[in-house]
Amino acid sequence: MAKQPCTRPRILFVDDEASIRLTLPRVLATFGFDVTSVGTVSDALAEIRSEKFDILLSDLNLPQPNAGFTVIEAMRKAQPRCINFILTGYPADESSQRANGHDVAHYFVKPVDIEEMVKTIRNKLGAQGFHS
């Protein structure tokens, strides 16, 4: 009898900072996530077109200000069930209000508490009925 593959939540992580792309996906993987990491809007759009994701975790400024919203818009159109999260080192009232208008589940501010981030992501997944 074939063993069922374990379904791990799939995250598309978008950040233009190479150091974060090297560290955060590894940490998230230890918490049971399957992470695809890209550094540009165009790479993110290519992934959205070719792969299915449960979660989008995007930096806000890539490095263009608010470019993360471009990625979120594309994800919402292509994969409406995907849960969108923003990660930024430069929070601003205007962008957090805009995040609310873009159906962003949570707005994380760097440096982020990893355990808090994982708990928030898992809560949102559970609320949407995702079971690993």
C-alpha cells in the first residue's frame, strides 16, 4: 500500500534581500512549510502562474515602494484561496490601510518574531480549513 504524501502548506516567499531569502525559508521549513523563495516581482509572477500556493508572504518594497501589492494583486486573481501576508521593515499607516483593502491577512513588521509569525500563519490556514 502506497504511503500518502504529507501535505505541507506551500509558501511563496518574496523578498529582495538575499540574506532574508537564505534564512527565513530554512526556518519556516523547520516548522513544516514547503517554501519557494524569489527575489523579484517578475520571478514571483512566474511562480504564481506555474505553481499553486497556500500562502504568499511578500516584502512590501521589492525594492520599489509598495511593489508587494503588485504580487498580492496577481496572487488574488490567479489563486483566490491563497492567504496573503505582508512583511516589511518600513511600516507606514498608508500601506497598512492599503493592505486592508487588498485582503491581506496580516501585516508583519521586521524583525519578525518567527514563532509568532508561524502561529499567525497556522491560525489563518486553520480558519480556511487547511489540514496537513
